[in-house]
Amino acid sequence: MSVDRFDLVVIGAGPAGEKGAVQAAYFGKRVAIVESEPEPGGAAVHTGTLPSKTLRESALYLSGFRARSLYGIAVELETDATLQKLMDRKRTIAAAEAATIRKNLERHSVELVRGHARFVAPHSVEVRTRDGTPRRLDADYFLIATGSYPFRPADIDFEDDHIHDSDEVLDIHELPRSLAILGGGVIGCEYACMFAALGCEVALVDARTEILPFLDQELIDRLKSAMENLGIRLAQGVRWGKVQRTSAGVDVSLSDGRTLSTHQLLFAAGRVGRTAELGLDTIGVERDSRGYLKIDAAYRTSVPHVLAAGDVVGFPALASISMEQGRVAVCRAFGFSYKQAVAELMPYGIYTIPEVSAVGETEQSCKEKGIDYVVGRALYANNARGKITGDLEGITKLVVAADTRRLLGVHVIGERATELVHIGQSVIHHAGRVDTFIDMVFNYPSLAESYKYAAYECLGALAKRGA
């Protein structure tokens, strides 16, 4: 068996793994990255983030959703339309992104090792390469970035071709006539909107009394209204029981006594850390009941030279945050005076229809923390670009400290929300005041101009209070 020595071995070439590997290599470390799949990129490129966003764009354009709301044009999908037809761009985008990642690794002289890695000693992993040949990699440090996979309850038959998890749902061939989604988190809400825009009858079931409770309540209410306008039936505070295949599709027993009958079912409630086959017990790395790794502030596991980052450490499990975690983990481990912490100010981007994005304090969090605040809103309906695009339900909302006029939070729902939020994020990051938007000149017509009018409303609220 061949043995190679590295400064760092990374397991998993998704967002956290790639960025962590390249960060170490940039500072002169010898790095190898092990990937078990045919191409690097992880779930972000191949099963989750990019593929689902590709479907979202397909749903918006090929369904004529935007044209319906803007011009009243009747647009229908072809009767033989399949999900695979709508996802033709997925393969092209995934291949292009994987190629970009490979080039990035090559440019930084990171060796890409294809195969399954398993710890055999505290400073050694054995990689079973794709041709079956074992190879041992020794290193001073290891970064586990193997991600996660959908949780599958034992009492649900996922081998049935009418029952899916969130990784495989994009591989189905037939557009469901109706779809029940169990789980009202980000994944469940996003897929509910996509399939509803494609004309499927969608029912979304969540055991919690509120979807996406980390968002500002006003945005939650607006999103639910938009989802209901798409035809999505929401069942909140309801638990699901027995899931049974029938001749017509799938029946789901609900805790309120109802039976939900649907053509196909998507289970989107929870994920599990991809750690079971890494041999972590051999070296004493601790995992929780869902397979997630326990880490400290420096992303060290219970074995200090073994680091972990990305979805494998749990919340928030966002590609953007995972990249930063990977970078910080290796910088802290090797003592690089570069990135020492992941920024506390983390934006959320939720690709529902409409988009939702938020950063900073909500009204609820201000009340809980005893922060005196005012809010200002600007409706897309009053914005020239909003009128042009036909997005009349969108809103930009600012949360501002009443005493200092500092911007505390930005909450956007509507077209380009995930882009617009970064304008406000920059101001919050630099401890800026709401007056910044008054002083700025925005393109006209643009959705970004909504910041100025939301700011005017904030100043009006402050004036009424004599602030």
C-alpha cells in the first residue's frame, strides 16, 4: 500500500472542503482532498443548491409564471413535459461548476484523490480508490467536510417510486399531478413553490405552528400569502403518521384525523451528517445522534487535529457559511493570521417564489432583547422597477435602532431579494446609520431604490418620536 504525507488531508470536496483545502495550499501547505463522488462540488453542485435553483428558474420561465402575473398571458406546459426536460440545464451547470472547482484545486496544487476515506489511525486515513486499490494518506491535520444527506424514517418506504427524499426528487421523470411535502423548513418551502409554479397541486405539512420561524414575522406572513396564492395548501401544527402507498398514489395520516391523499410524496424533514463510514470511532471523534460532529470555536472536533466544517457540523448548513467555516478552520489550525472567525452577520437566502432574504435583527428579536427600534417599508408596488417586472407584492423592510439610527436588520421579499439584501448587509457590517440610504444615489428604475424610500419611512417614524 502506498503511503503519502501531507500537511492537510480534506475529506469531501464540497463548498467547505474545497475552500479549506485551497486556503491551506495558498499559504504553502501540501494538501490532498478526497472525494468519493465522480466529480467535486458536493450536494451544493449536484443534488441540492444549484440543481434546485435551476428547477426554480425553469419553473418561473417555462411555466410562464412571470408572464401570467405581468401581462395576463395564458401559458401552459406541454402535456408531455417531464421534470428531466425542465432540468436539462442542470447537467450543463453542474459540469461547468465541477470543472471550475477542479481548476481551482489544480491551480493551488491540491491533489484530488478519488475514493472513500476511512480513519485507520489518529493521523492516517486509508482511501479505497475507485479501482479498489488502497492508499494511505498521513497528515498533521484533517478537515472533515463530508456534508449531510436526507433523514429517512424507517417506517417510510423510500424504495417506492412515488416517495422521495430531497436529494432524489429532482431525478423523477414524471411531473406529479399532486405532491404532498412533509416538512416546512427551507427545503420544503422551496420545493413547494417550485412544483406549485409548474402546475402541481401541493400540500405542505409541518409539525411546527409556523414555517421558517427565524424570519421576521411580517415576511413569514407575506410568504404564506404568496404560497397560498400559488395554490399551496398549508397544514401547520400538524404531525404526520402512517405513510401508505395506494393504487392512486400515497396516503398520509395526519394528527388532526385527516388523511391526505396525493399522487407523490416528498419527505423534507431533517438531514443526517455523512459520518457513519469514516471510522471516527477508531480515533475517538464524537458525533451526535444525527451524525453531526461536535466542534469548538476553532472548528476542532473532540480530537484537536481533526477539524470539521460545513453541513457535517449542522446549523446553519448554508453553502455560503460552509465556505467560510472551511477557510477559518484551516487558518486557526495552522496559525495563519488571516481569517480567524466566521462573520456573525449571516444573510439568509430562501429561494421560494417569491424569494426571501434577510440579515440582522427582526422585530421579534428586538423585542426579546429590549432594543428600542423603528421600521420602514418600501413596497415594490410603489417602485418603478417593481411595476415594470410585475412584482407588486415585494417589500424592502428596514429595522433601525431608535437611539442611534443604526441599521439593525434588512428583510426583503420579492424579485432579486437575495441580491438586494447585501446592500443593507454592508451598511450593518460597517455600523452604518439609516441616513446612508438617504445620501446614496440609486439607479432609476431599480429595485435597490426601495432602500431610500424605506429609509424615509424610518426617518418619519423617528421624527414622530422626537429622535
